Amino acid sequence: MSHYLCNFIDATEYELPIETGQLFNSERELFLEIGFGAGEFLIQTAAENPRSSFLGIELSMISCHKLLKSLDRRSLENVRVLLVDVSFALDEIISAASVSGIYMNFPCPWPKKRHSGRRLNDCRFAEKLARVLKPEGFFQLYTDSFEFACDMQESINNTGLFDAGGVERNPSKGVNTRYESKWLSMEKDIYRVFFRRNWREYQNRYNGGIDVSHAWLKEEIDIQRLIGVLNEAFIREKLLVKFLKVFLAVEDDSYLIETITADDDQSQRFYICLIRKPSGWLLQLDSQTKPFRTPAVRFAIRKLTEILSKEEQ
């Protein structure tokens, strides 16, 4: 018997980025919708294209719950749902050059100056879109804000990663969402932004990468070495790690190490377990706090291994 949560993706369970084949049972074309809201567009598009795969990204738990229920009622098996900040998803969760098309329908334009940092239409966001799109993959935006549409167009053009596109006023084909119906009933103009990804290579933020998510220490450790560097910032390119506190579990002869990491603008707070085993000490991420396995989190494991395994000077 299926459960409506079978279409939900818990990205903390995966090594990042996640390959498309891990989300779906086949290697069909993948399309994203950013901020699916009530889910009307995503459901309709997925139903009309059963041979394609769709990933909906949303920050609202209520919206995710409603969409998952709707997918279950309609027995749609080609949609997955991700509850996470879209900027982080485009940076870390979704594989590079794996997406054939991205839809963004009526995002909040955040018109006030003090909210400008929340707008998803600057050059940096456009680069994130380019990272995950395949060559000739498309980005499509519908909005009621002419200013938002023009800023999006300018940002995309400035990346140099898209072929020429533009802003279309009151397009003949709509997206059939409640927001579109609302704006049309108010006789407001609607704008469509459409661009295709070119073949220019995207330069990733991280060179190399650190592939450690757990580690073994064969020799005896001295926890005082770690205590001596608590709250010290360890920085590698745009990655930051701090070890904040150490907790001892006497009955298990193990430790919990409170840790904070930052991958550029994405921060996480979690615990790393240090557990005595017959063959040595095991370092691994705590299963309760479940951080996203970003480069900074893997850097924390590597740095902690280095600290605990250093020989006394």
C-alpha cells in the first residue's frame, strides 16, 4: 500500500548532490517548479507529461502537505516534493546540468526595499539556475510585477550563461494557477520571462570538494585537544566550521560534539558523534539532528579528524 509521504524527499538522507536516478526509478527528463504554492500547475503539468519527472521545491510545510495529499489521490508517481530553501537546493542538492526546465510561477516580488534580499531575481540566483540546467534547458517565469520581470531579465543576461530571451507582456498561454486567475480578474498585466541555457561552462563555487562524511581513528584520542580549540573558526575557501561544546556520555564511553557550519550563506547547527569501538573511534553525524551533507559538514568531519589524530608536539 502506498503512502502519501512516498513522494517526499528528505535530502538529509542523501549524499549531496542527489542524482536524478536516486529520486525516480528511471532516467526521464527532470523539470523543477520553484515555489509551487497550491500545486495546481505542477499537478496539471505532471499529469499531462507522464513520461517526464518533476520536482517541486517549496518552503511552506502546509503547501507540501497539500500537494503530497493531492498526488496520492491522483496516483501521480512522477512528482517528488522537497521542503527546503530553493537557493540551497540549487546550490547543493540538485546535480549540475541535470534539469531540462525550471518553472517559477508568481513568486512574491518583495517590492519593499528592506525586503530586497529575499527577491529571487538577482544575478547570483540566475547563476544558481544555470548550474542545474542542461545546455538548451529553459527557465520560465510568470509574474504580475513588471519590475521583477525586468530585473530577472537583466540578471540572466548578465550571467552570460543563457541565450538571448526577453519579457513577454500578457502571453497567450497561461499557467492556470489561482494567482493568475486573481490578477486577470483584477485586469492586471502578466509578464512571461523565458530563456534557454547556452553551452558555456558553469564554474562551481568549490574546487575539489571533500568527500568525508564519517571517519575512523585507530589510535587513542585526547579529547583535550578538541576542548582547546572550541569556538575557534576553521575556514576553507567559503566554508566555515566551529566546534562549540563537547558532551560526554559516560555509560557509552562516547561524546557528542556540538558543531556549527556555514556553506557561504547556508548555516547549520548539529552534533557529531565520537564513539568508542573495539577497533578504535568512529566519527559520524548524529542521526537525530540530521544536517544536510554539504561541503562544510564534510569539512567539519575532516577537521575534527585532524584535531583528534594529531600527535602531541
